[in-house]
Amino acid sequence: RCSIPDSSFLFTVCFSSARQLTVQMMQNPQILAALQERLDGLNGSPSGYMESLPKVVKRRVNALKNLQVKCAHIEAKFYEEVHELERKYAALYQPLFDKRSDIVKAAYEPTDEECEWKADEEEELTDEMKEKAKLEEEKKDEEKEDPKGIPEFWLTVFKNVDLLSDMLQEHDEPILKHLQDIKVKFSDPGQPMSFTLEFQFEPNDFFTNTVLTKTYKMRSEPDENDPFSFDGPEIMSCTGCTIEWTKGKNVTLKTIKKKQKHKGRGTVRTVTKTVPNDSFFNFFTPPEVPENGELDEDSEAILAADFEIGHFIRERIVPRAVLYFTGEAIEDDDDDVSVGI
Ligand SMILES: *[C@@H]1O[C@H](CO)[C@@H](O)[C@H](O)[C@H]1NC(C)=O
Ligand SMILES: *[C@@H]1O[C@H](CO)[C@@H](O)[C@H](O)[C@H]1NC(C)=O
């Protein structure tokens, strides 16, 4: 089940195992048949076996199921501790992420020693080739004006990751050039489990906010009605923030001209209307999950994608941004079917 309000973790599982299945099936059609058989068995088509058991045995099986529910509750505690550990380690990573941010936005110039990096292929180059490459590099540098920090670092990350570039519109790009950092903040101990993504912007012409936030509320307890489906924390809902757009810069809106015919007189006049426009920045106004938990199909699809993106930014992008900037992390993700927690 890959639908709301399933866990984002589950999304990852569903997506990656689905991908793995397709790959295997294409390679070996026999697997398809075997899998189908197994799925039929799992899909609750009653085998009749349970029914055939004597009453006293069935009764004991119920006892086992009750034990299983208790296991699910212990598992929930396990994930709460994982969350605590993540919080603890987040504090250890933070100084490094802060330094990354300082280098990106030119608040800190790394030393020669910090910049030393020996790539594997470099070893195979002859001295002559190295010299040539160096001259070319120098020429390139001379042609450009002196760039500050790492220009368009986060925009490049966004463009390199399909999940994010799908949301990106052309008119979002000039804005995202001003994105300087993305931080993950975990909820405090004793508080309901959640995490917040903080998008930090340098002062810009588009909006007055310096930080845009997106908070994901999670739940780590088995659903009373379906305890066996518990598979770790679920994202339950998310909230964005109000973007204080400068006049005329709201890219989530567009004005359209519409011809309107007067019913009686038949005259035509043109009216202008503002309607929502596609934009990455709609990410900060997600659909609300109503109290009764019922969503229309559109909102459900938007949220399913949203939860996946939030999870991906937290789990992958923020911890390893440089590898998404260079592209090194992208191939890894393609055949990475491990899920982690
Ligand atoms: C709305 O979207 C279109 C196409 O994506 C874009 O060209 C246009 O600039 C957007 N409008 C505004 C006001 O940003
Ligand atoms: C920007 O557009 C959104 C609709 O996409 C609207 O809800 C919001 O009020 C607008 N903000 C400003 C400051 O115009």
C-alpha cells in the first residue's frame, strides 16, 4: 500500500521494491509467475487452512496475534528511540553542515589543505596531460569574473534530482539561486514527533522572508484498526509557511485574460483573473489533511508526492548535498534498494 497516510518510509519501500520487481521480471519471466502465485497466497485469498483448524487451535492462534500486536507497540518504541538517536547525531553533523553552508555562500574560504582532493582517475593521467588540463583550467578561470562561493549550489542540486526538478518551473530558477542552505530540525524530546525543513535564502527581490519552512508531523504508533500494517513512523500531515511575496513577484499566481460574453446583450468584454500557477513554491502551501482524514484524489496525490519529497530531502539531499551537486549520488540512488530507517 503506497497511499496516504502511509509512512514515507513505506513509500520508499514500495517504490524501490516495485522497481526491483520490474527489473527482475524483465530479466526472467518465470519469476513473474512465481511471484504472482505468492502474491495470490498473500492477498488474503483464504486457503481454507485456518478454517480447517480445530477451535482450540484457532483460539491459540488468536493469542499469537495478540502477542503480535504487542510487538508492534514495542517496535513503535524502537522507532521513537531511533528518532532520539537521529536528534543526537544531527547535533554532531550540524557544525559540518554549517561549514558547508559557509563555503557555499562565500562566508568562509576553505584553505588549500581543506581543498585537497585526490580523484581516482587523476592518478592515471600523465604529467603532460595534467599540465595541459591545468592550463585549460586557468584559461577558463581568467575568462570568467571571480565567482563567490559555489554559485547556484542548491539550484543545481534541485535540477539534478528528478523528484525535485519535476516541481521546478523556469520562473522558480532565478529565485532558487538565492537559496543558501536547507536545514533539518527535529522535534524536541517529549514533543510529538516531527521534523522541519528550513530553506534559508539570502536577501532577494522576490520575497522578504529569509527562511521558508515546511514541517512534517509524524506518528510512531500502530493504527488500532490495522496494527499489523505498522512499519515505522508515518508522516501524517505537513504545514508550510506564508511567503511574503514582493509586489508583482508572486510566481504561484498568474493573471489570465478571459473573454466574457454578456448573456443578455451579447457584448464581449475582457476580464483579468488571477489563478494558481505551477511553481516549486506551492510546496509551502500543501493541502491540509482534514480532521476526519478524508481527502479528495487530487490532494491525496499531491500529499503523497509531498511526503516523499520531504522525506527525500531530509534523508538524502541534506546529508549529502555535495554529491547531488556533482551528480555522484544520483547513480547510486538508482540501484539502491536498501531502505534504512
Ligand atoms: C506562470 O507559469 C508560466 C509557465 O510555467 C510562466 O511562464 C509564468 O512566468 C508564470 N507566471 C508568473 C506570474 O510567474
Ligand atoms: C501568492 O499567491 C497565492 C496563491 O497561489 C496566494 O494564496 C497568496 O496570498 C499570494 N501572496 C501574495 C503576497 O500575493
